[in-house]
Amino acid sequence: MIDATLARTAHGDAWQVHGLIRTDRGGAVGELPGVRLMASGLPHPAYNNGDVHDVDAVDRDALERWYAERGAPWGVRVPADATWDMGRLLFRKRLMALDARDLVAADVPSGVQLRAATGSDLAAVTAVDAEAFGGEPATDWMAPLVETEPVDVALASVDGRPVGTGYIVRADGWAGPSGLLGGVAVVPDARRRGIAAALSSWLLARAFEGGVGFVVLNPDTDEAARVYARLGFVELDGFDVYVAE
């Protein structure tokens, strides 16, 4: 059974993979009492996170020093409703989980092509991501995802035009073989056609066939949560996210 503690543990495993695949870009991982740490080498707290698993054991000074030594702005994820007195509360991060046995596969819509993205697809992946979420292309964040083995990146196209992307970070840490589904993005004029569900389903099947036992994700909206629930995901208690000040 996947409970909230196991799901949060898998989430921390995947974020440490994010740090490990970026070691040549300033990334790092670490472990201190009560918290696992990662840094990406990027100057934004969203990309440099600690996962707290034992609030009472955390040495706040050591945590602060770890990130200060790397010059990284940072935040932490704390189990929902746990008492935490360091930094500023930003928001509650939702969490869902899916056991490999419970996947309800989604059909690929007519006219949509799905395939694995590679390093040569970086520009297409970042362009879709930027158009879907707004802002500038996150090339520095996305490049290691399409270039490294622990991550599966998908690209959806219609008539040769890239319209959707997403990825699963695969880990085999404290939670065992597990994954984190993220970055699922569909450009505005291609939405409401089932592309996000099909793309997610394709990534999930690929991960499960590769030995992943379960996958977690963080839905941003109620609409996204409903899409994932139709694939078999169950919502669990998530995190409270704090940022250092």
C-alpha cells in the first residue's frame, strides 16, 4: 500500500536524482539529520529543495550552512501540517500516487504522435514547456532531463508540430523503485483533446515496464487532479512548502 509517508519519500528520492544529474552544472545532494537535500546549480529556490522527513531532528543551522556553501537560494518541503519555524510558508503542495497495478491507460487521440524525446529535441521540449506554462524557455532546467538515463521525456506532436511534453524521473532510493511524473504541458490550442492524459499514460506505462513500482506527482489544479484520478492516481497528504528568507 502506498501511504503518504512512502509517497513523500519517493518524492524526495526523485528530487535527489534531479541534483545528481546536475553535478556537472553545480548540482549536489546531501543528507542531514531529518532532511535530505538537493541543489540544482540554478539561482532560484524552486530548483533547490530539502525534503524534511523528521521535523524534530533537523539542525536548522546545518541546513542553512549547506545551502549557503553552495550560494543557492532554497526552500524545504515539510509533511503537511507539521510544525516548522524556519522560513516563510508559501503554499500547500498536493501529492498523488499510483501503484503500477492500478494504471488505467488512456487512449492516444487520433492524429497525435507520441515518442521519447532526446537531446536533439531540447529546443522543442523547452518551447512547448514555455508556451504551456508561460515565461522564458527553461533550457538550463530541461537540458539534463533530455540528456540523462534516469529520466524519460515524452514529446507529443500533431502533424509534425510539437504540442505536448512531460517527464518521469526514475529513482531507486529509500522508497525502492519509484518515479516522479512532472512537467506535463500541452500548448493552449491543443488542450482538451486528451493529450495530457495520453502523454502521461505513455510515460507511466514505460516506467512500469522498466521496473518502477509506483509513481507520484504534484497536481497544480483540481482539473489536473481529475485527469490523474482517471488514470488511477489517489490523492494523499502532501507538503507545506517553505522558502528561506
